[in-house]
Amino acid sequence: MDKTVGVLGGGQLGRMLTEAANRLNIKIVTLDAENAPAKQINAGAAHVNGSFADPDAVRRLAEKCDIMTVEIEHVDTDVLEELATGLKTGPDWRLVNSLRRETQPNWRTIRTIQDKLEQKKHLQSHAVPTTTFEGLQEQCSAEDLLKIGNQLGYPFMLKSRTQAYDGRGNYPIRNPDAISEALGALHDRPLYAEKWADFRMELAVMVVKTKDEADLEWQVSTVAYPVVETIHEESICKLVYAPARGVPESVIQRAQVLARRAVAVFWGRGVFGVEMFWQESDDLLINEIAPRPHNSGHYTIEACPLSQYDAHLRAILGLPIPEDGVGLATTKTNAIMLNILGGLQPTSHLTMAEKALAVPGANIHLYGKGDARPGRKMGHVTIVTDDMNEAACRMETLINHADLIRE
Ligand code: ATP
Ligand code: MG
Ligand code: MG
């Protein structure tokens, strides 16, 4: 607990990580733009202003901490490798005699996951079931995509391999006529295609990896939080129900094992968000994995003995994580988390937060993110009760309001 943790990225996830660190007096330094959300609540620390995609800025962060971690996967992993191994790879390969600093989870994990195609190939090579996917060549043409359409069927999803979040980077192709529009929308990005997932429900599991090695038995290297249900609108997470509603126990068990198996094939320690599809066929397929705290795990702050942020800090620092810490607080605990997204007006999200203040038991988080664009994650509300119907009743007016401010 005497270590200083350097965090690449200072958005809402970094901010909530900082909140958890503060209670244990773990020091955090953040690399991001000046006054980023995580920096606002940790004013005493010597943060680094700059970008997590800039190697020099990452080196400056490394100098100020004992260990690094990420709140976002879109970081420069070459410099993380160099800092971890002392080797600069690539054409000008050389030994670097300067600073060494480890990152958790391991830079290899972040590098593999930040490219969704590489991530899926890695999972597939370990027999972890994912959505069916097809790589595309760099400058793929409409003709290439027509072939893919014949192969995968319609609709299919065209996805950016990199830099994706909140569905920015996804384009559903509903029929051959939509191909040129899709290529126009994603023209400057490296792409791959995914078969449409015919899902009954989207599920997510936060998994904590506590061992460094990849490919250990998942029972040994991981523990899992409960299986939650996530509801997305226009590819943006809107609601999380914990535990998932009306899912048979056998599916819950399978989902937890799948999530733990998926995380066990990566290197290093920390929490991982595992998104999956529960298919009409009853199969469970991995959608994607995040090597960090995740939107679907915000509910853990109020609903579990250890939050995903507590668990992440403990995992990366090698501190104990009691197994019951990652379950729901009691067998009766039910939680709903609603994201507060930017609306049509610059202050729409604030009126929403104000409404939430009047709801009994509502836990409100506002991230301090500055300008609210429509669909931008500005905060969230979590309600925890002993009864899911009761939680749903209390959340209803807020859900209605969320729909209202979008229009
Ligand atoms: P985030 O990182 O914010 O979760 P993202 O930009 O990485 O989002 P994805 O997770 O790939 O995007 O997709 C966002 C949502 O789009 C999914 O949660 C799901 O609702 C839908 N989606 C993604 N892939 C498919 C697919 N192959 N078939 C059907 N729906 C999909
Ligand atoms: Mg993603
Ligand atoms: Mg996703």
C-alpha cells in the first residue's frame, strides 16, 4: 500500500479508481489532459499532462510511479513494452538502459486486446468461443464486403479493429446496398467483419485475474463477480441489471466459467470486463474483453463488498482479495445501474442527476467531464435493494427521463 500507481487515462474509470485508492491511501498519479476527471479529485498529486498515446508522456508517468495500469486500452504499448523489458523493439531494435517499470495487466495483454481482430484470434486459438469473424485487407473494397456478406449473411457488423468505444467504430450492414455507406463511415480505419449475433440477452462478467501467467487453470488464476445483464441502445450501454434477470442457473454457471476461461488466456493481473452474447441457440459467445474496470461493473461500488476498482488495485498490487468480496453483498442484493448520458441540451445530464437526487436509495456519480455531447457518458446512477421489482420501480422515472432528454 506504499506504492504509487501511475494510471494511463484519467476519465471516469480512472476517477473511480482514484476514489478507491484514496480510502487505502494508495497514491495515484494520472496521465491525461489537464483537469481530467481523475485529476480533479486528486489535486495534491504530481500528475502528468499529456496523452497516453504519446511515448514521452508515458515515460514521464513511469518516472513518477512504482507500477502502471490503464483505464483505457487505446494506449501506446510499444513504450509499455520498452519500460517493462528494457528492450526497444522494431526496426531500430536496441537495449534501453534507462528506466524499468511494469504495467499491470501486462503490455502484451493490452496490445492484443486493443486490436479487436487480434483479441478474437487469441481467444479462438485457445478454444474460447467468440462471434464468427473475418479479417479484411487494408484497403478493402465494396466487392470484398459483398463476398463477406454472402459468407456471413445479412445483417453483419463491420467493425474498426482499433480505437473503438461506445459503438463508435461499428457499422451494421443490413443489406448489400448499405455497403458503400459503411465504407464511407469507417473509411480511414482498419476493419474486420463479424457475423450478426442473434442474442436473447447481452451478459457481462467482471473477472479478477490474480496471477501473472497466462494459460494457468482458470480456477487458479481468476475469480469472478456475478453475471449481469446489459442493455445497449445504439451500441451504447444504457442499463445494467445485477444479477441478470430470468437467466437459468445453468447459463449463469456457463457464463462465469466462459468469462474466467477467456481472461485466463491473457498475461498479467487486474480486473477485466467480459462482454458476451447469450444466443437464441443457447450458446454463449464472447463479444469483447476490456483489460480494465468496465461500465458493466459500476454496480459493484454499492452492491458488493469490494468494488471492481478495489479489486483492480488489490490485483495489480498483489494484495489479498477474499473470494466473498467479489460477490453481491447478500443473497438478496439486486442492483440496477443507469448511465447518465449527454442529451440534446448541454445541461440535460444535470437535470437528470437532479431528478435522481429525489429517488430513494439512488447513488449518483457525476464524472466532471466538461462538455456534454449527446450520448457521452457523463455519470451514472445505481439503486441497490432487496428486490429487483422495487429497484425497477424506483428507476422507472429516471429511465423515462433518460429517453426524454435524448429526443
Ligand atoms: P464498448 O467498448 O463501449 O463496449 P465498442 O465500441 O467496443 O463498445 P462493441 O462492444 O463491439 O463496441 O459493440 C457495442 C454493441 O453493439 C454491443 O454491446 C452489441 O449490442 C452490439 N453488437 C456488437 N457486435 C455485434 C454483433 N456481431 N452482432 C450484433 N450486435 C452486435
Ligand atoms: Mg469495446
Ligand atoms: Mg463492448
